[in-house]
Amino acid sequence: QVQLVESGGGLVQAGGSLRLSCASSRSILSFNTMGWYRQAPGRQRELVATITSGGSTNYADSVKGRFAISRENAKNTVYLQMNSLKSEDTAIYYCKAVRIMYTTLSDYWGQGTQVTVSS
């Protein structure tokens, strides 16, 4: 079974920065896509950013220009650099990995890490 462990969350003032990490128990090269999602209280979980095995990235409009997703294959880790944080970025951030093998899609989630931005 795949384990994804997020870290790096915490309390930060508006305008500050945090870097989240997602460490995988399996080589991240085995996943087609990895990404970060977030869920604020009373809201649905939403996509923040994704990165493919080839390095292509995608971002939610709300974080473009402020957040950057990257991967370090040798450490089986995906990062989310978050700059210019706003109070509306407050949420639990989850890491997700997707593997597509023939016609079977498997996805895996981490347990989440809390990010709180104070205004």
C-alpha cells in the first residue's frame, strides 16, 4: 500500500511563506500525476496544483503566481512552495498521487497538513 505523508504546515502571517512536503513510500516515478488539494471549513476539497511525471504543472487560478509545485524524484517527494499567503489560503492541504495502469486508475491520499494564515 502507498503511504503519502505531508509536512510543513503551520501558522503564518498574511504575506508570509510556507513550503509543504509530501513524501511517498513508493517511487513517485510510478505515478502519472501528483498534486496538492485543500479543504477549508465548510467547503469542498479543491485542486491547488498538480505535476505530471513529465514535469508539466497545473494551478488553480487562485494560486497562480504565488504557489509553485515541484518534485524531487530521488527523494520521492513533491513540494508546494506557497508565497504571499492570504487568509483565504487557510485550509487542510492534502497530497494526492494518481497511477494509471492500463484501464485501472488508482489514487492515494495523505492525511493532510493544516495551514493557517492569520490576517
